[in-house]
Amino acid sequence: MNAFPYLIQGSNIVVVIDSKPHTVSKTHPTYEKVKEAIKTGAWDTLRDIIEPKQVVLNYGKGSVSVQGEQLFWKGKPLHDTLASRMIEMLKEDFPIEPMVNFMENKSQNSSNRSVTELYGFMEKGNMPITPDGCFLAYKKVKSNYMDVHSGTVLNKPAYLMTQEEKDSLATAAMGKKQEVTVEIINGVTTVSMARNEVNDDKDQTCSEGLHFCSEGYLENFSGDRIVILKINPRDVVSIPSDYKDTKGRTCRYEVIGEVPLDTSDKVEFTKSVQSNANSMAPKGPKLGNSAFYRGYTDGFTGEDFNDDQIVGEAGQPEVAYGEGFDKGQDDRELGNERYRLSPKHVRDTTGAWPAPR
């Protein structure tokens, strides 16, 4: 293909395609791509990059277009945090397809308040967006995976369930009013209730609905386990105003995994947005050498509580050892070992522990 006439003038590039000039400023998300295409003589690529029609077709099947530093959703300009983030990502040549899918899902939400408040909540809480446009959140539950508030809703990842547990879901009544359904859909534990039974008043902070939270809320709520939820933005009903907007209510979520609950760990999502929701299979127990791990190992393996070996300053069993022991016993009954004493720090032949490191 013949080269297009072009002019680099200050902070702008002017390219003439089919007798029509196109000006791309340095602030435009495609500026670096245009410059690179000119340098390499990739004129077919340049046409695809620079013509507005092609930009529209490349994102969301026509839903998203970019003009200058303005993002349009289905022809309407957006001025929210999500639009600004997408512009920044385009400038740095990151894919925005997960964000476009998120917007598509969010547009199906019937609540204007949820639509306008959700992304700010997610960005504040570092909540990842999955490739299909959902997002990941946390939930604290009891040691048996029942919800903490009512103790009646099972939140156990499907890959940890026994066949008996899976079979029981068809007849189990969940929720205080039996308003919650728990089922396995495509191999994933799915929890749901009628949307009109979820309180949509953000100023009523503890009320009806399926609750989720960001990492910042976990320390404010009791529980023995932390599970990971995958939530479609169309199902979010409200973001309560207490605790600095770190929790929410929804009518549906999927329980896709579990993360360790240990006072020595900082719980957070560390995987990329492209893979976080797709690799939640169990990876074996976490190893450690603290009093918590020692207690857990004793509890899980059926040993007696070892108050002669682990003592605190006051001569009493260390609190962390006792907490670990109780969790180990609970997990032994469930057949799910989450922690294990490192092989380098087992008891010696006399039954004594090595000194902590």
C-alpha cells in the first residue's frame, strides 16, 4: 500500500487518508500507535488505528468510541472514573476489553445508584475485573462455610464439596426466611435471592441481601474463613455508606475460591485481572512455623492440645497456638487442610519443638 501523506507538527500528527485529514494530538490514546505505524510503514495498520469507524468496531462491537480524550458509550459521552481509567489504559496500550464487558454488564443493572457508585467502590477497594466483565470480592464465613450472620447459607466452593453436600443442595432451605438458593452451576457454587428482597437503601447499613466486601472491611467482621466471590455488576443492589464504602449487597454471586485467614498474612488479590478468576483451584496447604501453624498441625492430625510445649509469658498456652488448634480440628472434620507445619520445623524424637525462627 502507498504511504499516506503526514505531518508531525509540535505535539500533533496530521495524516491524510482518502483526501481527508486526521489530526492526532499527543494526548490521544492512539498517538504512540500512529507514530509507530508511520515509522514502520504499516499503512494498513495506520488506517485501522486512525479512522473513527475502526476505533468503534475494535471495542465492544461498536459500544465504545474515543474522540480525543473523551470516551463515548453507545454514542453518549462518559465523564466518570471508569471512563478516565479506560482512557489511561488505552494510552499505555493495555487491553480494555474486560472494562468494556464490565460496562456492558453494568448497563443491565436496573439501579441508577448502583451503576454510578459501583466502580468507585471497586477502585477504592482494589477489586479486580475479570475478562467477562465481572469483579472479585471477599466474604467472611464460619469454619463450616455457613454465613456468619444467620448460619444458614452455605458458601463453600464447589471443588471442596463432597458429593453428599452437592446432592443436599436440592432440598436444603437456605436463609432465615428460606429466601436464598444455593446451587452448583457449571461446576461453581452459585448463591442467589430475588432482587426485590435485597435492601437498596445505602443508609440502612446492615439489612437484607447477600453481602460482599473489599479487603479493607475484613478486619471489621468476624469469621473463620475468607472466600472469594465473583459478582456480575448487573446484580449489585447497593453500596452501604458505613465503613467508608467497603462493603455491598447483591442478589447473586459465585463462590470461586478461598484465601488463607491468618493474622500474619495480608489478604489481597495479587494475580492479574486476566487470570484471577480462572485459577482458583486448591494449591495445597500453606506452610509456616509460627505457633498458629503448630497448633493447626496438632489439631488437624489428631494430636492432643500441647500446653507443655507452647507457653506464653504468663505460663498459659499461646493464644495463636490455641486458635490454630481449633481451626485444625474443624478442618479435619471437613477434610480440608489449609495450613501445615513446615517439614523443617517438626518435633524432634523427644516430642519437643525447635525454637521459633
